[in-house]
Amino acid sequence: MTPRELANSICNTLIREGHQAFLVGGCVRDLLLGRQPEDYDVSTDATPARVISVFPDAVAVGAQFGVIIVPLDGHKVEVATFRSDIGSADGRHPERVVFSSNPEQDVQRRDFTINGLLMRHDSGEILDFVGGQADLRAGIIRAIGEPARRFAEDKLRMLRAVRFSARFGFPIEPETFAAIRLHAHEIGQVSGERIREELTKLLTEGGARRGMELLNETGLLQQILPEVAAMQGVEQPPQYHPEGDVWTHTLLMLEGLPAGSSATLAWGVLLHDVGKPPTFRPVSETGDRIRFNGHVDVGVRMAEAILERLRFSNQDREQILALIANHMRFKDVSRMRASTLKRFIRLPRFDEHLALHRRDCLSSHRHLDAYDFVCRTLEETPTEEMRPIRLLTGSDLQRLGYQPGPLFSKILRSLEDAQLEGTVRSREEAIAFVAQNYGETVPGKRKISSASR
């Protein structure tokens, strides 16, 4: 069963039980735009208790607000009861809701006209009480009713307006835009997790550059990512960055990100030069050219604070910070020792490091020498040379008479370096390498050579 078939089945069941039921929201918008919806929502006059009684496997995720999830075959559809929202105490949830039997009343509480359309699942008939079809045809993002009131109900809607505008290439209607600018300072009331999710969608759905420009134009960027806003006007050495300042460079990189890029790559692109503004040194100070000494280390620390603020998972945080920490290493790849280069290429999810470097080059000097060098290395180096089988283990070192301790890891790493350099290829050569560099042994005692002192 596909998600659409599940949604249709839910509508059929609710209608057989004597209720109204419609497809609603983003799925209707996407169908009218000729796009494949990512998920489906159903709107009904059946109360949450009634929905649960009709669908025994349903899960109440927000029953007090009329929201029930109906799962089947790995898919899930959100079923929401028609309602009116009264007040908003926390900038996200209504103070109370009043369930309704009127679909027209229900859509008045939704965010934007293009998301306020209802569709009969069987006939495709559209119920439009908010002018959503006209705005879809005109390509406009417009809040339903009074924009300030919609944003007061959920501050995150300001970010959603920007995301939809960037994703679909629709301008934001002037009154809606003005309301965002007026209330942008209130976005701080939204949790870091929700801001992170919305920004990640903005960065990965396509139109990331326009999204960042709109965040800046509306005043939201200064509120949620002041470190990125600070990139504007920070000049760069023209011989390496003829495109302009750090902000322009970052926008060009985001512009080249295809829809569907990983979240970690997108955030790595956005934050890779976040350490440049505070480390900027002009020609008058350096004597030769603009410099950003230490910007990588500073950027890693700044990004760590941003990722903590937005409550990223440890796994994503580790990858994004690795992208920032390593992005300048590509300039040295042709001069690296074989072991250093291979260890660099063995970084987890190295394809993202390579993709970030390529975009970095194409958005500045456009020289891809280092990128091509790494690609050739990957193509020409067999797996067994890139990740050689360990010739000796800690147990082997013990059997050779070495006493366990911190030196073990040093020995094993230097041995692997020798394998990566191609100077040690067999177990016998490995034993000889250890003896030569870390001393010969007798049972229970190790003689220390000068090489290990």
C-alpha cells in the first residue's frame, strides 16, 4: 500500500462511518503543482476518540489538539479533526481548541493559503475557502487571514514562509513579508530543535541560496544565525576569491547544492567559513594580503556552539565539525606523505568532504587540481592498499615480549603508516620493523633502542 492509497483508505473508512474526510494541506498543494507529495494528511469532522475507535492501531500524538496518526505497512497518515484554535500562550500551541464539523472553519487556522486547500480523495474536487488556488497559479506565499495573528499562533511559521518561498520560487506577499520583518525578533521563542529541522529542510530541498537571502532580508538570519549574518561585507583576497566577500562565497556554494543533499553536507557548506569574520586581518595589518589566520580552529569552536544551540545529534555534529576542520587540508594533498593522504581519504563519509571541496573551488578560484588529484588517488589505489589488513595485533606484541601499555598504540599506528607507505608488506617485515624501531625483546623484558627513546 502506498501513502496515497493509505490516505484514500482512511477517507473511505471515515466516510462509510458517516463522517466527512478530505485530503488536506501540503499533499493537495503538491498534487496541484504536479509534485509527488512526501506525506499525506487527512482532515475530518470525526473526533479524536472516534478516529481511534475506527482505527484500533491509531496513535494519539496530539489528541488534545485533534491529531491522530494512523500507521500501516510502514507508512503513516496524520488525521486531524476540524477545529478552531483559541489563543496562543507559548507561540506554538493554542491555549485551547474547539472541535468543529465545518471544514471552512478549520482551514482558517492554517498557515498559508497554498496549504489551506482540501481535496476529495476520490474525485479530486478541490474545496478552496482561502484563495489558495489563485495564489498557486500566481505563485504567491500568503498567510491566511491576518499575517501577524498567524505568526503569533506559531512563530515557526515565519521560517516556513521563507522555506516555501525558496523551495517553490514564489515571492512572499507584501503584508506577510512585512509581518515577518516586524516579528522576526520573536523567533527566539521557538525551540532549537524546531528551528534546526526547518533550516535543514530549507538547506536541502533546493533553493538554499534564496532561502538564506530571504532569511537575511526578513531579519530572521540575525536572530537565529548571527554568526552567518556576520559574513556579510567581510572581504577576501581577490586572487583566491574573485567572487567577493565571505557571504557571497557561501551563497554561491549553497546555490550549487542539489536538492536532496545530505543535511550534514549542507550544514558543512553553510558553516565551513564561519570562523572568517572574527579572524579577518586586512592588508594594512598583514602587509601582503587579507588573511584569516586560525579561521578553521575558530570556526570549529563557533560551529560547535551553533550545533549545540540547535540541538543537533552527536552523530551529525561530529560529521559537520569534521567537514569544517578538514576543508583546508585539500590544498596540501599533493604534498602529503602517502600514509597521511590515505588516512585523510579514509575519513568517515569522505564523499561529503570531497563534495564540499569541489563546491568551495567552483565558488571561488575554480581550480580543481586538488580535487582531481584525490579522485585519481581513489580510482588508482586498491582497497587493500587504502585499508591494509593489520599485520600485527596487541596480542602479537605481547607474544613478542612487549609489555602492554600506551606504547602499543604508537607501535601499531607507526606500523600501519609503514604499510600505507608501502615499506612493510608482510608479517615478517612487520616484526622486523617493530624490532628495528622499538627494540628487540627477550621473554618478559624489552630492550629499548635509541629509536624509541
